[in-house]
Amino acid sequence: MESLYVIKIGGNIIDDPSLLTSFLQKFAGIKSKKILVHGGGKLATRVADQMGIPQTMSEGRRITDAETLKIVTMVYAGYINKHVVAELQSVHCNAAGFTGADGNSILSHKREKAGIDFGFAGDIDRVNADWIRQLIDNNITPVFAPITHNGMNQLLNTNADTIAQELAKALTPFYKVSLVYSFEKAGVLTDVENETSVIRVLRFGEYKEMKNSRKIFAGMIPKLDNAFTALSKGVYQVIIGQGQNLDLLISGKSGTTILYE
Amino acid sequence: MESLYVIKIGGNIIDDPSLLTSFLQKFAGIKSKKILVHGGGKLATRVADQMGIPQTMSEGRRITDAETLKIVTMVYAGYINKHVVAELQSVHCNAAGFTGADGNSILSHKREKAGIDFGFAGDIDRVNADWIRQLIDNNITPVFAPITHNGMNQLLNTNADTIAQELAKALTPFYKVSLVYSFEKAGVLTDVENETSVIRVLRFGEYKEMKNSRKIFAGMIPKLDNAFTALSKGVYQVIIGQGQNLDLLISGKSGTTILYE
């Protein structure tokens, strides 16, 4: 099967134009088929401040109320997505930007739980793998903004890590899928204070052991649990590390490569 | 050849949610293949005001300076485009939203003329008809925001009427293309004060005569000249009239149908 890389970048790259340019050049250089998923970054907060729209917080989390949804749709699907696409086009990567509403590509429902206000946050139900496959096979590189829809005229703010994971899983019948999470740290660390303590390869057996003996930083556990779930659903490998070294990350020379066995 | 409708809606529909809903329902009901092109509307001005960004005017025209380009990218390609797509999806029209940067679909260059500052305004050079055709033939309904790019990492604010016309012309080798301009008036009027004075069918010979004898409202002449240019390049018909009556417009029961001969 042909290789497909599903690569997620977070705010630390989005917010730094020179880091973003260097990342996008390396991304464009990947010869395999690929999908980019981007998060939000600080611009949405800045635009909300400039527009005088107060941010609602609940238990330390920002709530996507109606006004915030409007802003994240403008900033994520408009500003960030189209700037990333235009920059990729300029380095000869035929990118096209999407939300989950476009081509009905990612359907979600509004997160609801009695007594808790999550605002317009979406949990993913279904990925339209057929259409995404058509795009990829027509040599388009899809670039997803972290916005999905419920099919009933409601856009929903959706976690970019989850979008990357659901895209990766949905495309495993057609490609040998590598899921790459670019984040601030050099990889999965045994010592969170020491960037050189990167675990190069992490397999499920070792992970369970390290988790039991608390040798893994607690903050990484949800990410790693998700990674192993993706692997159990047919994703070939999950790579976690610094996006600015994307070429080294893809080739296994930096970051942590996570394998099922 | 199969029919294709390229339909442009302007600010009067974009700015009125109930008008927009009724328009989109009628648009979704068109059985033929179709493309929607939308303009801007007043939201960009409102967002600029809210963000405290002054609008630069030159000879009565708003100039797209760098800050304004940022806002129109957010509002046109983000907010408006994704809301239109989500609403079309909810009425079972498989829409996907694009700027000219997406899939390199519309290439333009920055308008330059010695001594005149046009800001980041784009004049179209080329439409990537192959990709748009692939989308349409995969039963996608493309929805274009009035933003294009120059291929060198510069997004450009671009007139929506022109985008519609260039798309229509570029797709004539593959479809029998109807170009529909939805605007405020009931159609081309012989008396601008009288909405019942709609010219039902306008052919080039009659138009030349009416233009010479000044029987056509001067404000319509650029639009009509463009319409006849499109027809001379192979577009089958141009229809001008009120978008809220899209079904009547498409069937020739309202508005003005413009034909070459």
C-alpha cells in the first residue's frame, strides 16, 4: 500500500511565521501523499480582544460560545487555513484547505453533558474517507482547519489532534498511514526536564510497563493512549516530536516513533 | 453537453440571513451541476470597525491594504464561505468552499498602475479548469469566496463578478454554461425607476442599438459589456435578476436573459 502522512501542527508553529515557513518547506518536500491538520494558535484570542469580545472560561477551559465560534471560523478556516494553503502553493505543493463541512468531510455532534457547558465543541462521528481519497489521488494535499459540522447547519470547534487521528484511522483501508504529531517537546521524554531523554521507539508492552512504574510524564498519557488506540485501529506508526525538524521526524531520526508491537 | 450554472450572489443576499436561507434552498434545488460565487457584504466593514482598523479610501473606493486583506480573508473565506457551505450541506447539497489558492484554482496578479494604489487587488490570469471539473464531476458543488492568489504566497482580494465570469468562460469547453448574476434589481431595466420595465431577452444587436440610443441605464453598461464578452467566449447565456427568485430566474420566468444572437 502507498504511504500517507497525516501531520498535525500546533500553535507554536502557527504563531511563528519563520518557523511556519521552514515547516511548510519541509512539509512540501515530503514525496509521499500527505494531509496537514492545523490547530489554532494565539491569533483567535488576539482578534477576540481586538473586537472586544470577552472569552468565557469554565474550569480553566475556554468555552466556544456563539461569538467565539464566529471568530475561530474566521481565524482558523479563513486566515490561518488560506495563508497556509497560499504558502504551500508557493513552494509547489498543490494544497487545498477544508473544514469538516467542505465536501461533508468530517461530521460531528455538539458535545453535551448535563450541567456542563462545552459551548459549540464538536465530537467526531464520521470521516468521509471516499472524498478525501479522491482528492489525495488527484494529487491534492488537503489542509484541515479544526472546524467540523453536524450536517444540520451547525459548525463546531473541534480539537485538531482528534481530527488528525480520525483522518488517519479512516484512511487506513487505503494507505499505509503514519500519524505525526508536531509539538513543543523533542518527543516522549523519560525525564520531562531533560530534552535529551527522548524515547526513540515506544511499543505497547513497554508503554504499559512504563505507565505502571510511572516512568512517563503524566501529561503525555492521554496523547499516548490516543496514539495506541490509532495503532490498534490500523494506523502503521505514530510519530511525536518537533515539527521544525519534520524531515528528521519523518525519517525516524528525531522524535519518538510509536509502534503497536 | 451537460448544463452548468455559475451563479454569483452579492451582498444584499449575504447580509440578510432569511434571504440567504431561501436563496440557498432554491440553489440546492437546481438539478444541474452548479458553482456558487459569493461577494463580501457588510460584515467585513463591521469586523474592521469592531477591530478598530480604519478603512483607506481612494477616489471613493475602499483600498485593500494589508490589514484589510487580513479581514476580508477571515470574513469572506472563513465566516461567509463556511456558513454558506454548512447551510448548503444541511439541505443536501454537497458543497465545498474554496479561494483561488485552494487547488491553485484561480491565479491572479496584483493590479498595478503607476501612481494609483489599488492595494492587494487581484486581476485574474488563469483558471485551473481541470481541477474544478474533477470536483464537479465528483458531484461537489464548489463555493468560491472572492479571494485569489498569485502563486507566490500572496492572497489577493478579487471582484466576485469577475471570478464568476472567468470560471464560466474557462468551463465552456466541458459544459453548456449559464452565467447567472443575482443582484438587487429585477433585471436589465429600460427605465431604472420602474422595476416592471425589465427587458426579458437581450441580444447583441438590440443591445448595440439601445446603447447608441441611450435606452439602457449607464450603470448597467459595464455589466452588460462583460456579459457579451462572456457570450463571445462560448458561454451559452447570461441571466441577470433577483437571486431570491432563483428558480424563476433559472427557468427564464424572471430577470433578463442575455444571448449572443
